[in-house]
Amino acid sequence: MEDIAGQPTPATPVPVAADQSVRLRVNGVDHDLTLDPRATLLDTLRERLGLTGTKKGCDRGECGACTVEVNGRRINACMTLALAHDGDEIATIEGLARGLQLHPVQAAFIAHDAFQCGYCTPGQIMSAVACIREGHATSQDEIREWMSGNICRCSCYPQIVAAVHAAAGHA
């Protein structure tokens, strides 16, 4: 922009909102944090809590690599602000196993070789757990439909569907 004399006008600084406090309950553990209000849930999980199982893929909610559960509902963690989840119950891939005992979906992914590079696997598994819990794993076609928000660049889709089907008790 220019003033009336044609000289550039200095940019008006944009005020940045002050950091805010939030309590996130992640995998059964409360975390009291002070965050930039622009921090996504994904970045908070990875950078502030060190839970790097949740992956940053597209960062636009298109690939599903960042799938987590919030209050029992699967979401893309890259598409939501952490502050929006004050007091919410958040589950990540790190919270599925019980010690050395894998969650049935994790065990099925191994048994069915449902991964190659493994990058999408945490999001696929979190989505699969929700898919089964929601009752959307009664057929392979239904599994494909309800897992369609999770992309696998290695094309392990047949193995992923087989693993979800097996974990749902339909093998």
C-alpha cells in the first residue's frame, strides 16, 4: 500500500494472541499445557508431548495419517486446534497396546502384513479400531467405504481390509 504521496506505508503489525492454557487427557494421562492458540492437535501431540506415532502426512485432512480418537470419535488431528479439546479424552496409537500385549487390530495388521513403509499404519490402525467399534466392519466392502479417508501410498489396501475384517471377528 502507498500513502497519498506515493510512499509505501508501513505494514500494521498483526497482533498475536497470547498463549492459552489447556488440559488434554491423552491415553489416560492428563497434560496441562500452555499453547499458542494456533497450535494444531497434531503438532501438539508430536512436538509438545513427544507422541510421534501420529504422522503428519498431507497436513490438509486428506490422507488420514494423523487419525486419532477424541472422545471416542476418529478425527484428523491436523485439522483441529489443540485448544478446542480442553478436557477431552484423546487416544493415539501409543495408547492402544497394553504393555507388551498388542491391541487386536495391531496384531491383525502384523498377521496380515498390512503395511509396507509403515508411515500410514498408525492412522490406518486408529481408523480401523474406530471402524470396528462403530459397527462398520461387517463386510469387506463396508470396511473399504469406512476406511476410505485413510490413504496408503504403498497400496496395501487388500491386506488392510483383511486385517480389519479379521480383527472384527469375521475372518
